[in-house]
Amino acid sequence: MKKAYFTVILTFILSVGFGQNYKDSVLLLNGKVYQCNVVGVEGLSLHLQTPKKDTIEDFYLDSYRVYSYIKDDNETVLYQKNEEIGNFLEADESKRYAIGAYDARHTYKTRFVFWSSFVMSYGVSLWDSYLSPKAFDPILLPDLKAGFFGKSPTMIPFAVPLVLTASFGLPNIRVKEKFMLHKQYQGDKMYYTGFNSYSKQKRAFSALKGSALGIGLGLISYAILKIN
């Protein structure tokens, strides 16, 4: 089982061109993979090294964040089920979860979420500055002009990032085969759970970033084009 799992992970790592300067790798529970040289477990941490030019940089990972590491072509599983620290899954379940998250990191794209959030937020910012001709008496208030940028922005657009982040980030998606690097996990619920866990984070972050930029551009547009 260990040899088969090592082959799956290592084959993909090499296929995408990672790890050419490192001999070991570490798989975290959230699906992130570090290419490095593994020194070993020291207390509650995993000691790693990454060569950089003429120096070697040391860094440490908390062992509870690591599923396993591969050193000298041998895999060592650090994960242990421990409900007191939040490790509720069995070791094999945790592995499938981590691989699902790993695939989501490398295959799932959120361009649609980003641009949709940007366009919607920018649109809300523009409409927030729209002054209807029916909203005022042009005779009594001759300085005001109807149309876009006719009134000062309100706080309403700033609620849009929260709404969009929740709307895009909360739902699960159907994991399509094209997203799966490890196709042997088709139909595996724990793999899908891991995939959706990270894909939700990606969508939520893209929605937040896109909507924030949309609102920012809306405020800049108002400042430049407002009617005095």
C-alpha cells in the first residue's frame, strides 16, 4: 500500500516538473506538497531543508499538519487519529481527503468566479451613485444632476463582497473527471470532500478579491467622473 501510494504521488510530482532539486517530499493534510530535503522528526515538528543557491534554509512544520513524508523513496505516515486535536478521520480517510485537496490545488480554476464578482461589484458601485430624476426637484436643487455619479456613494456596495463570498464559497461542486489527477478515486466521497474543501476556499478568495477590486474601481470612477 505504501509503495503504491508513493508511486502515485511521486509520479505526478515529477510530471509537473517539481522537485528536480530536492530528493524528498511532504504531503500536508490540506493537500499542499513541499519539495524539500527531510531531516527528520524533532519533537512535535518535522525538520526540513531547502537548498537556495549557496545556502541551505531550515524550516519546520508542525507534525499534526502533515499526513506523510517521503524520504529515500520510503513513505512515513505521521498522521494519527486524535479527536482531541481535531483529527477525526482514520489514516486512510485522511490520505484520500489530502489527495482530493491536492488535486483541487492544481486543477481547479476560479476565473469565472473572479470576473463575475468583479463585474457585479462594479455594477453595484455604479448604480449606488445613480440619482433618479424623480428623487429631487431640479428647481429647488439646481446643483444636482440626474444620472450616474449624481450622488455620493453609500455603504451598500461594501456588503457585496460578503454576499458574493458566501454565495460562491459555500456550495459544493460536482467534481468532474477533468479535475481529477488521481482518477482512481472516482466515486470516493472522502476524496470529493477534500477536493470541495479546497475548491471552496479558492472560490471564496476569488470572489472576495474580485468584488473588492470592483468596488475599488467603482469608487475611483466616481472620484474621476462625478458631476460637479
